[in-house]
Amino acid sequence: MTQNDNQLMDDFVNSVDTLPGSRAVLPRGYHCAVTWGIPTEYGGMTTSLLHRSRALIQEAGVSVDLLTFEWSEDYDEIRCELEVAGELVPGLNLRNLWEELGRLNETQLNSAKPGKKVKGEFSAIGTEEESTDEVSGGFLRRRVRYAADQKTVLQVDYFRPDGSLMVADRRDVQAKGTEGGRLVTLCGLDGRPAASWNQISALYHFWLDLVVDGRQSFVIVDSKSAANFMTRYRRDNVVTMHVVHNSHLATNAVPPHGALSPSRRYVFERLSSFDSVVFLTGSQKHDVDLLLDSPKNACVIPNSRFLPPTSGPEKGHDPELGVILGSLTTRKRLDHAVSALGLARDSGSTDFALRIYGKGPEEASLRDLIAEKDLDEIVTLSGYSASARQEFERASFTLLTSKLAAQGLVLIEAMSVGCIPIAYDVPYGPADIIEHGVNGFLVKAGDVEAMADVIVGLRTMEPSAVEEIRLQAVATANNFSDAAAAERWGTQMRAAVDRKLSAALERKVSGALEPQQV
């Protein structure tokens, strides 16, 4: 066992409370979440990681740093918007790679370890070269050099607020002017190279080491993009946990032995690189166990919601109103929802209204479909709204027509206030939450007519039966409380520590058994 292994065992044993009656909800240490960035109009994955972070702050009394790697000109504006929306609370800190690289001192910059056998030569974009300057706040932020087609990016230079070159990211290493190879160079305060690498992930890892700063740390990795480079971030003092937010299967693949999604393949072939892999539903973990021969580091922690005490969830729901929250993309199949409402309307038994909250590339085609089916008066595209979730309190039902759904956090949000879910039975999530006819309804995936029949059937059902379904929906949602989720996270963090310590012990035993050279 190495000196690092010994230190790992000592520090982690000391950092994890061992007395069940007295230990904290989470093990002691530095807690953070890793994602690529915060989109202006974010969806389920970002919503869930922000909520989980707030829940851990509230339930476990820890601070959580949200680490991002995407370039943006103004993270202060992003912070302001998140604070106004109530997403960024005391104890939750938004940090960004590029923002903090610009604040490093010479000692920190000199601590960067250059890559081995680095290929390519460092060169900044010259003022004589054709390039585009990005200026914000009165100073140069980035300079971008393109190929002859004026579209392909060949180099991006990043600058500090004082105007010095911070990072040069060159992508025409093999032959200047032609995309091929990559050379990422971190520069000192004088603009001269401090360290170079042929992969930008090395720059990400350098910053992560500065953030962690030798502390016992628990890093929850949410986005697929971040998970790719986090598979190679292995540190004795850091527990990494990757949350799989959506299906791992390719489009139209049949569980459990379908082909992996191209965007998931790299990470899923390296799941053992993480100390823990977290699935949102038991059904997805079951299928991954069959597909990958039961990864030993996999577990299930459903997303959670803050669930304030509710009374009379059956009251105040408009029996004819449905509400959907979701991005307007082909993956959501909202055209199915619109068509189902049209068929329900055409049944002639009652009137209906559907409000869809969200934005996306399918907005125009959805508007055309609404007009084509003469549904303008009953189907409304209401755009994005940070307060759209409150509409569940007034709606009778919500529809989920997605091709894939990992847990479906939106279902829990709806059910928590008595809004009845009607969902396609797709992998993975709805069937883990909905018991058909008890707390909601499951419909064969893609069967628009069946969904329309359920909508009509719910509307014509005896009020007392509808009231009972609403009450059961609320009871189900209570299983996904923040307090319960925080306890699960603490349990799985400790289990990940145990696996890490066991691996260190195996290395010690293996080293002791190796024959000694004379």
C-alpha cells in the first residue's frame, strides 16, 4: 500500500461517522456537484441537481458547490437570475472553471503538471491573423480563429481581466489551417506557457484539484458531458458519484439488452471508474445489471421534491384542465398529447383545456398541428415560466408522452399536489411511480387513442373515485421527500467510501504478496 493509500484510509475512516445514533446525515467532507453549465432555460436534469443540492443543504446542514465548465461571458448574471428564481440559496455556490482560472496566482499556475510527450507547438493568435474578438465589460474575453470556411474553430484564446493570455486552445496542431489534433496551454501571469496538454480534460482536472485542495470530497456528477472527463478523475481523497438522468439505451432499443446510446457508450463502458453510479429508478438499474453483469458500484436514489403539508388535494382542481411541463422537442412527443386532447374533445362527452409550458425547436410544428386540428381554443402553448409548476395545483391531470423518461420528476411534482398523471409506459420511470388506476394511469407507449380514452374516462369518473386517486397520488409523492433522499445519499456515500477503502486494502494485500527482488 502506498503512503497515499494509508492516508486515504486514515482520513476517510475519520471523516465518516460510525455511530448510527449520532452520525450526521452525510459524511463529513467537501460536497459538490459537477455539471457542464447552466442553460438559460434549463430542463429536468439541471432542475433536479439544483433541487438536490438545496435539499442536502437544508436536510444535512452542508454547503454545496456547483462546479461548471462551460464558457460564459457573465456568470454574475447567471447567479442573479438563479437567486431571483429561488434556485440559488445561501450555502449553494455557483463556481466556473474559466472565471476562476482568471483569478489564480503565480504559485497556483506553476503547480500545473504538464502532460507527457505533448505534441504540438504553443502559439497565441497573432493580431495579423484573421480572428474574431469577443469583448465584454470593456475588455477582451476571447479571441477566436476560424478555418477558411469561417465556421470551423481552429483556436480559442482566453484572456484574464488584465488582458494577459490565460489559456490557448489550439485545434490545428497537425497542420496549421486544417482541423486536427489539440494543444491546450495554460499560461502564467506573463502570458507565457505554464503547462500544456493534448486533451482539455487535463485542464479541467487541474482546476478540480485546486477546488478540492486535498480535502476529503464527495463529487456528484450529473451531466453526460461532464461524466466523460470525470471517468478519468481518480483521486484517493475524492469519491465520485455519477447520476444517470435519462435512459442509457439508443433510440428504439428494446430493454434490457438494447444497444447503448451513442452519447452514453463512453461512460457506460467505464462505469467502474466512478465510486458510485446512481440510477433514479430500480427498473433502470435492473436492466443495467442484466446488460453489464451487475456493476458492483450501482445503486438507486430517486429524485426528490420539497413536499409541504397539503390538505384536501382534491379541492381546487379544474376537472377539465390538463397541464404539461416540458421542453418542446421531438423526444417529448408533445404532438401526441395535442392529438390525444383533440380525440378527447371529439368524443363529445365534455370540454377540455390543455396548457403546455416550455420552449423548444418544435414550437412552430406544434402550433401548426394545433391549428390543423382546430384546437386553438383548448390547447395553449404558454412558453417557459419559472412558476409553471404551480399550475399543477389547479389542473386535474398531466400527460407524459416522452420516448424515454428516467423517473419523471415532473410526475412527482404533479402528484404531490393531487394532479393525476397519465403517462406512456416507457423506460424508465413511470411504472416505478404510477400504479395504474390507483394513483394515476399508464398507457401503452405511442397509443394516442388509448391516452384520449383515459382522459375522457377520468373526466366522467365518479368524483369520489377521482378524489381517492388524487389522495393516493399525494401519498406516493411523499415517498420522494427531501428528507428521505438526503438519508439515501448519506447511505450511498458511506457505501462508496467502504468500496474505496476495500480497493485500497486489496492493493495493500496485493503489494505484500508480490515477490521481493533481491
